[in-house]
Amino acid sequence: MKIIGDNAHLHKSICTCIPSDRSFICMYINESSNRSNSFPDALFMDVVNEEIGRMLPPIRGYENQPLVSLEEAIQPVAQHFTNIDANVHVAKKNCAKLDDSLTVDESAAIYLYTMAFDDKPNLYEILNSSLRNANRRQLKPWSLFLKLFLTALYKLPSSSRTVWRCVRGVDLTSVYPKGKDIVWWGVGSCIGDVSMLEDDRFLGKNNAGTLFFIESRNAKSIRQYSCEKDTIEEIILMPGSFFRVNDHMPAKNDLRVIHLVEHAPPFTLLETPLISRQVLSQQRTVQEMAGITESKTTIVRARPFDEFLVQSPTTDKPTEPSDKP
């Protein structure tokens, strides 16, 4: 396959996520069959629930709330869940020995977000539904949890890297036309290791669906705090992440690849928790002292899979987003 133009790097940066030999997939699935049945696959695929056709009001108001314990933060929304107190206890026990800049409650808030509860719904389902609701009053009961959860995420370092999301059995290319500016309002759970997409819990045996190939500017690795830390490198994209659809790349086996590039939004879509602003300022100072600038940041890319694409992507250069998402 001939690669030409400025988009040639796309071929070099997408990994071999769809093997041509189906027996490899079957072997991989059999080896993975002993993993927990509570694996939260919907956590990584709920991008299908993003309503990108309209702009929502920014997420704000939570930032002025006090930092409280996870038990207290979850109480205003506890009625949505069964046995939430037990799940909070599990989250805190599993985060008690972490030695880092996060408090136990902050670490446990992330852990709780990643959990697949025995009794549905999961916390991430209700939280993301509320974040995507145009009626921002629906977010008020979540204010204490958002303050704890987002404070934890803002304390974690951001990186520019390639991350991945997928939707099984659905072609979303018509919803994401090339050149469109879009916002994902939910917490974006992505995969850092694209080889995980070969697992049946993601793209499945038929490999039909949509794969998002995302060049992120503000990726947050939460592997240390995830309930699936032994099997998945989970990367978080913050609520209100702003992207431009740069390209579509048809692949074999009815897979469609959508290339997204993260940009700074035209205005603030997610307010920063007040307690984290000093932390962010300190992080910037450290980066400046180390000579790190945005222009020097390198996107972390995966290995190529040229042979699996049906055609070369178009050669248009990524353009800066307009003021209208």
C-alpha cells in the first residue's frame, strides 16, 4: 500500500488491532475466558451514548464544594444504587495502601468509578448520563462526588498520547463527519494498550464496529486506581473534551476507524476544582523548568497495521477547530 501526504503518519501510528488470522482471535479469547465476568466493557463503549449534535452548557458549580469523604460524597446520589455502601468500602480497602499524592478517598473515587457492580446500574452509567444531560440541574446531586473525583484526576499528570475507544457492531462514521468539531461530555474511558481490542469483550469475533483512534492532549492514566489494573491500561479523557474529526479510515471486517485530534475548546467547558489549581500551577512550573512545552510534546504512538486498511486515508492536514462545535 502506498502511503503519501502528511497523513502517512496515521498508518505508522495505528497498531495491528485486527489480525487477519481469525484463529489468533479465538486463541486469545480462550486464554481470556477465565477473567472476571464483572469486566466493565460498557465503560469503554459508552461513547455511543454521547449526543454530539448540540452544544451543552459548561460543567461548573461543583468546584466550590468542600472536599469530603467518599462516604459523604456519594450520599446525595445513593438512592440510584443497591449496596453502594459496600462498594465504597471495597474501593477504599483496595486503595488504602497506595503511596502517592492522592488521598485514600480521592483514589477510591476513581476506583469506584471503574467498578462493575453486582447489582446494576453501575456508578459510571448514572454519572455519565448526568454529565450528558442538557439540564445542568441534574448534576447538582453529583457535586460532592465530582469535586472529589475530578480533584483526584486533576492531580494526576496529563500526557499527549494515542488512546483508543470502540463501539461493537455500530458504524458511527455518519455521526462523526470529517472536519466536525465535537465534545464528549461524559468521562471518557479509553484503552492505552490497543492489543486489548482483540479481546472478545471489545470488538468481538466479527470485528464489526467503530474504532476511535484519538490523539489526546490531556490523557490521564488511572491504571494504578482501576479495579481492572491487572488486565487493562485504562486512560481517562476528562468530561468536556473537545475534538476535531480529522479522518475516516475504512478497515477490513466491517471495522471503521475514526481519527480524532484533541484541541483546546473555544471556551472553558469544565471548570477546574479550586483545590487543584495550585497543583496544576506547580506542574506547569516543573514542566517549564524541564524545558517541556506543548510544541515539544510527543504523541505516543502504537505500531503499524497498514495491511489491514482497505484504503489510504485522505491527505488533508488537521486544521484548527472553528469556534462552533
